Amino acid sequence: MTTDALAARVRAAAVATGAGVEVAHALEDVPGAVARVARRGDMVITLGAGSITTAPEAILAALGGVS
């Protein structure tokens, strides 16, 4: 299954809740994608192995939480 196919299935399942789906095809796109959809009070969880460990600091920076 491709990333876009998975996103389409999640979107279809989320219709009832009004939840959105944002796809980031590359690791460097993750901070911007999170910054577009995250709102005050949201919890952002990253999960993976390897280079994903760089994402939390970049996400915080994109959200304006760190410089």
C-alpha cells in the first residue's frame, strides 16, 4: 500500500469525526505539515526508528517553541 492510498483510507474513516489527514512524503516536510495542522493543546507524537529522532526539535521550531 502506498502512503497516498493509506492516507485516503484514513481520510475515509475519519469523515465521521471531521478529523483531517496531512501527508508528509519526506522527513524534512514533517515540521511544516505539523505546524499547518497543530493547534494549542494538541499532542504531537512521533514514532519510528533512525532519522525520525530529529523530528521533535524541528517540529518545535516550526511551531515557534524553540529557536
